[in-house]
Amino acid sequence: MSEMLEQIFSGAYGGVAVMALITAAVVFFLRALYGPNGRFRDPKWDESNRRIRQQEAERRERLLKQIQDEADEDGKDGR
């Protein structure tokens, strides 16, 4: 087993494999700290993002209703 690992890491793509493993470890570590339910996640930012998403959804609903009302008016005019 150790010979196989030695061949993998000392071969032509050994450096790439080591960099990929280190990068994956860093990504998973940061995700655990700052991702969903992470230890260092700021609740103020979560609340702010929730409010922004809600405002955008309300704006989309108003726009959709406006477009539907305009389409209904066009249909009533016989266009």
C-alpha cells in the first residue's frame, strides 16, 4: 500500500494530487466554519439576507401582477 502511494505522489501528477487534497481540505474546513450552520456564521447577515430575499420576492410578485393586469386590459380592449 505504501509503495502504491509513493508511486502516486512521486509520479508526474504527484504535485497536482497533493495540491488537490490540500485544496479540498481547506474548502471543507471553511465550509464547516462559515457554511450553513457554521460556527462563525454571523446571524445579522443571515437576517439581512432573509429580508433582502423577501423584498425581492415581493417586488417580483408586484411586477408579475402588473404584467398580468396589463395583459387582461389588452384582452378586454380586443387587441
